[in-house]
Amino acid sequence: MGKLPERLRENVRILGDLLGETLLEHEGPALFRKVEEIRALAKSLNKGTASDASQLVDLLSQLEDKDILPIVRAFNQFLNLANIADLEYFSSADAQDNDGLDTLLTKLSSDVGKDQLYDLMSTLRIDLVLTAHPTEVTRRTLIRKYEKIARTLSDLTRGDLLTYESNKLQGRLHRLVEEVWNTNEIRDERPTAVDEAKWGFAVIENSLWHAVPDFIRHFDRLSRRRLGQALPLDLQPFKFYSWMGGDRDGNPNVTHKVTEEVIMLGRWKAADLYLQDLYELGGDLSMHEASDELLANLPNGASPTPYRERLHALRKRLEVTLDWTERTLAGENLPEPENAIHHRDDLLKPLLDIHSSLIESGFEHIANGPISDTLRRIYAFGISLAPLDIRQDSDRHVQVLDELTNYLEMGSYREWDEEKRQAFLLEQLNSKRPLLPANWPVSDDSAEVLATCKAIARQPQETLSHYVISMARQASDVLSVALLLKESGVTWDMPIVPLFETLSDLENGASVMNTLWQMHWYQRYTQGHQTVMIGYSDSAKDAGKFSATWAQYKCQEKLVDLANQYEINLVLFHGRGGTVGRGGGPVEKAMASQPPGSVAGRIRVTEQGEMIRYKFGLPRVAFRSLSNYACATIKATVTPNPAPKEQWRALIEDMSDASLEGYRSIVRGHKHFVPYFRSLTPEQELNKLALGSRPAKRKATGGVESLRAIPWVFAWTQVRLNLPGWLGAHQALQHALKEQPDLLQEMLTEWPFFSSFIDLLEMVLGKADSAICGHYERQLVDEEYRDLGEFLRGDLVALAQLIKEIKNQPALLEDDPMLQQSINVRKPYIDPLNYLQAELLKRERSAGEISPELEQALKVTMAGISAGMRNTG
């Protein structure tokens, strides 16, 4: 078994010791000894020196009620601190054996030629869409403290520290751990959509604002060194967008007013950050020599500090923008000032003039300094930091049009067939006459849809991005949005993105796009550019992970082929979540397993709540994540994997059918599944956690089918069964081993799509624990439902055995010892939280309620298990 690297182990030890000291100081020696006793027993279980968990369960059952909350808090905080140590280590030089991007560019420059590689690097475009996350359980005040701890750990590794500096840092670390211990882990109030957007802006301000120009500078340096050419100054390898404040799918809390407030917040924060840059630049650019063109454009003629003079006018405009946005956010109804910043070019032009003058005057090193960083920020973040996508469910648009056609006595739009809907929509889109009456009886829901479209019309185009249609099923779903935007006064062709997210929608996606791309009106609207979104979460919940993954692959293949036929510039938008069950996993594996031609130097991906923190929460971590994305995208573009052999297709199609049957026979077909799920997991208790602005269900009523994919995954992960990530896979692999075992081995060794899936499946199984799940069953599930639980746990164990057999290895994660060791380090801290959670759920359900302290303890167990499992939802 592999060991954790020395630096990582040392940091875990330091933080663990500080937490222990804090616990001793604030809770006393008796509680400290109980925590240590529980930890020691859990460790012995993990190492196999204790025979079974009964001794640990007995010990936990004897705890006094007053001790349960501080004990679960202690285990929760250790897991959070271990995650911080992980984050710090993997962003350090110790974890970077070499520069993967440099290695890749060196290899590819000789394989495909420097010119081709330079062209790709110059046009590379990776859109990262930040979304709110309803299972981000960590409070933002604690996130900030954790970030300070990570920075302090990093500072402590410096080799030039004087004794007093080292002591100061150690004191800061102790103080921060004490602050963490004395801060409530659980939010008292659910964050609003605006709160979520503020958190997204904070990630940009504290991390990405620094990491993006640093990465582009590094990218440019590698291009100069390996390809002999500098990259263009207007290079935009990364653009950032947001759903926070724009995603209203099933979230009544996101209204048109919220969207406009979030856009205004983005403009305010952008003005503030650019102003800070300009103050720094003013200090740097003290030179007197400048180009004739720059001097001619100075408002007061010649100046001893011409660059500062040129910056002064821009600074004034930013100050006006900052004042106007701040007063508007405070509730004043003010028109936008003429001299505010309206467009990105308002920022770019004066700075590009300065940059050109510096080059012309021979100050190339200065030109390539902070002013280039600011220019790169403007290209990446624009005037609002992260332009908003608007997302809405397709049925909401149907409802608006149905109310409208009924009012106009044209019949029921909802009852029309697809052909009639398309004919009506195209007629109205081509018409110059307005369709919407000035006043008509419209429902509140439909009024909000129209108000959102009118808000889009009022906002600067640069502050908005795409209109995403959830549950898009037919061409009319796209045309209906275009019509509503037109009727609301939107004067630009806002890209409309169908999101295909169920199994049937994925299978039908290419047909929908074929219909649209044949329409002359739609061809004019899109001008040869189209983004299509692939849904990972709902398709996996609908069909199981195995069948959904294959359906996603086939859908992308068909879309790429079709786009090539129509000469469409297609961008695939991947709606990936944090967990494997929702499309998550290492970006390198995700890119390598894409169909050939689907990553043509351009990709769009969602990054969600807790994964934003893990990937972009600190500048160094963000730099590494940006580099990983660039590497994976370049590699998938230049050296895509070949299409699968026909024999592989035939086998995986049969495997998918077997998996679908295995999955749906349980989730949809087993009469005890819903009561088993609801009694086993804390699905209903999740509402106690003030997780996010979005409700857990799309509809207030409804059962498991209406539950969102994120809490669905969260609930199963809490009990360590991880069912959404593997159910149905056993049947698929069984079929292949029985029918064509040699072909299965060939797929595993020669097809990256399949081998990546198996690797991710193995990770899911490695984090699962059937014994823990069995304990939940014994505590919480009625006898009549336990047969199902026994079957599912048996299926999990059998699948793990199959994976080991297929990969010819004695244990899971044999080829990923770091992950296995990371799981082993956390297990003695997660297990007690699971046992206590099961006990607290049992008490609450039997008594109807528990004390406020025990309810708080229950919430903390959810947070702690989430932290320990790392990718909960």
C-alpha cells in the first residue's frame, strides 16, 4: 500500500495536533479522551486489528447526549483540515514532478508540427461555467478560514524563514484552527441566489483574478520557447460564465429582479477590481517617453507622466461606474451615466494605446508586465466578471405560449403537434407584427418568464451569454425561446442552447438539431454557430450510469457528424457535476474519453460549488486546474482517440441494454425501492441543511422521480452505498464476461472511453462501504424492505469482485495507491460520523423530534461525511 507524501503527512499531523490541542483547551480532557478512544478504535478497525464494528458502535451508543455534538464536530473538522492539507500539497512544487503542459507541447511540436500547434494554442477556447451547488455544505466564512490555513501551511515551507517569522506563522495556524473550532459549521439561513453569486465573484477576486494572467503568461512563455512565436495579446484560452442568478430551472427564488441585481453586482465588482489594477499601474508607469500617438490623445497635451495621464481618464470612468452600480444596488433608480463603462472596448482601448506606446518606446519588458496582466483579465472577465447564462425549463415556455394562443382564440399551443407548433413559431418569427398584447391575463409563472426576457433586452449584451433550455425535446422548444426573446425586445441573436438530459432526449438529440439546421430562419439566426448541452446528472438518474454514459457518447458522435455535414461550428457544453454519478471525475480522463472530433480546440463545461472550491479556490490550485484543462483540450484536439470498432459498439450496446434493465428494474420496478430509499438515507432530513437557494425538488409535490439529481446522489453517498455511480454496471459486465470475455479485455486495453469508465467506477466502489450501509439498514429500515438492501449490497460486492477480475488485480485501486491511502486516512473519521448519524436518525424518526443540540449534531454528521467523501453531489 502506498504512503502519503511526507509533506502531506506532516501537514495532516500538524493540523490534527492543533485541533487536538484546541479541543483539549475548549472542551476539557474528558471529552478529548473520548475522541481519542473513538479514533483509536476506528483506526484499528480500518487496519484490520479489530474483528468487527460492534465495539465501536457500543462505545458510540454509550455517549452522553451532551458529548455527541462536540465529538461529531471534532471528526468533521479533522476531515476538513485533511482536505486543506491535500489542497495545499497538490498545489505545491513537491507535487509537480514536471510541467505537464511543457512536456505535452514539446512532444506535440515534433509530432504534428509547430505551426499547427501554434494555431491551436492561439485559438484555444475553454469556457468554464460556474454554478451554484445545493450540496456545498461548508459556510463561506469557514471557507475563507480554510484558505488562510492553506496559505499559512504553504508559507511555513519557505526555506528563508527567520525564527520569529516561523513562530508567527505557527501562531497564526493555531489561531485559525481555534477560530474554526469556535465557528458554527452549519448555516442558520439558506443562502439566496444573490449570496451564491457573491461567492462566485469572491472566487474570481481571490483566486482566478491572479491565476488566469499567470497561466496565460506561462502559456505564452512556453509558446516562445517551444514554438518560437509569442502568442497574441488578445489570447482568450479561458472565459468564465455563471449560472448563479441566471439558473431559474425549478428555482422560484431566481427572478428577473435577481438576475438584474446579479448582473449589477458583477459590474460593480469588476469596476472595483479594474480600479485596483489601475492604481497599481499608475505607480508603475512613471516613464516620460511615449509615442506621438499617445501624446496626441492626452486631454491636456504634453505631460511629464503621459501614461498616468492616459490612465486618469479611464480611472474616472471606472469611478463613475462604481458609484452608479453601488447606488443602484442600494435601491436608487438611476439612469446609466454616459461616461460609465458600457463595453469591454471602453477598457481595452486606452490600455492597448498605452501598451503600443510602451512597445514603440522600447519598453518591451514593462509592456509585458502588469499592464499585460490587466489586458488579459479584461479579455477573460469582461465588464461583469462572469456573463450570465439564463436557464429555464422547456415547459415554462410552452405554458406562456399556451396561455397566449388560448387568449388570442387560436387554440391550445400545448395540444398542437410538433409540426403545427413549428409552423406557428416560424410564421411569427418571420413576421414584423408584434404578437404579445399590451395587456392580457397571464399567470404569475408566465409573467415571470416574460419579465426575464425583457430583463435580457434591458441589459448590455456583454453581461449575458446563452439561453439554456432544460428538458429540451423538440425543435419547437428552441424556436419558442427565440420568439419570446424577439417579442420582448431583445435585438441581438442570443445563442439558444438545448439541453438533452434524459436517455430518450439524448437518443433524439441529433434528430432535433437536424430539424433546426434545415430551417432557413434558424440558419440565419445562428450564423453557423451552435452550442448543445449534454446533461450528465439527469440521464444517469434516468437510466443508470453505464447506459447514460454510452448514450452521451453516441449523442455527441451523431451531433459532431451532423454539424460537419451542415458546416456548423459546434460547441459541446458538458453539464458535469462533482461525483462520478453526475459526470464528474478527473478532467484528463473526461477529455480522453470524448468521441473523436468532439473537442476541436473548444469546449464548455460547468464547474459546480464544492468543485469550484477544490479546483479554483486558491491561486496555485487554480493555476494547476487551468493547466490541466489546457493540456487535456489540446491533447484531445490534436491526438483524438479513434472511433470504437464495430465489435466494441455491438458489445457495449448489449451491455447498455443489460445495465438499463438492471437499473430500472430496481429504481422504477421494485415495489420497495422508494420506501427503502427514504428510510435508509437522510434524503428527507437534508432539508434541515440550508444548502442553497434552489429547492431539492423541481416540483413541491412528487416522489423520487421529481428529486433533483444532486440531492439524489448526496443521499446515497451519506450512507456510503454510492448507488447512482454503479447500479446496473454489474449486469453490463456480467453480460460481457459471459458472452465475449476476450473482446471485453480488448476494450479495456484499447478503448480509452471504456477504460476511463471502468477506472471511475472503481473509484466509486473504493469509496463505498457495504458494512456501513448494512448498519443503516439494521437501524432504520423495516424488515420487509431489507431483502432489497441485502440484494443491493450483494450487487455492490459482486461488482467490486468483477472489477478486480477484469483488471487482474487483488484489490480495488491497486493502481492508484495515493487515492487508496487518502481514503484510508479519512475512514477512521468518517465511520464514527456514519454510526452516529444512523443513531440520530433513528432517534428522531422514532420520537418525532430530538433536542436542538442533537439536531445540530445530525447536520454536522452530514457535513462531515460530505467533507470526507470529497465529491458528494
